[in-house]
Amino acid sequence: MKIQTIFSGALVTAILFASSAAFAAPHHEVLKANTYKLGQRIDSGVKSGKLTPSETRQLRTELGKLKATIKAANKDHKITKWERKNAASKELALSKNITKLANNRDVVKKYGNDKHKPAPAKQMQQGKHF
């Protein structure tokens, strides 16, 4: 009976020790931003002709800065409130800028990239279409 009690006590101690070691493992915080999706939105704007080359260059630069910010924040595995807030504000600003630049038709028309312009009105002269 004593052997069974000692064995049970040892088993419980081993289980508690193993579970406490699992909880004591270092916790690494990781800051994530959806840079892939932002990049896809830029690519989509280029492909559809909604973004000019200079706008694309500007957005890619901002995306690179966002990626650098995230990489620097993740380097020490300790994310501060300032790092989290800074990355979130850069991500939001880039997203808004993509939307703004992709929908500024006046600039796109100037460069001749507007694929959404209406068809030219047909002129009639003496009953013939030109």
C-alpha cells in the first residue's frame, strides 16, 4: 500500500512539474500586418490601370517602410504599445492611400490610363457614321 501511495505521489509530482515547465516556456510576441493583401491591392491597381507609375512607386515605398517597421518590432520578440500603435497607424494610412490613389480618376486620365472612360460619341455627317 505504501508503494502505491509513493508511486501515486511521484506521478502527480511529475505531472505538475511537466505542466509548469510548459507554462514557463518563453512567450514570443509577434507583430503581424497583412502586407501581402496590401501588396495585392497595389498590384490590382496597376493591372487595372487605376494607378500611375509614380503612384505605384509611392505606395511600394510605403509598403516597404511598413515591412521594415514590423521586422524591427519583431526583432527582440517584445512588442511595445508604441511599436504596435506605430505599425497599425502605418498599415491604416497605407490602406487609405491605396484607396485614395486608386480612385483619383483625374490624375489617371491625365496619364491616359483610364480604362473606365465612356466610349466616344459617334458623329454623324450627311447620314454617315464616322
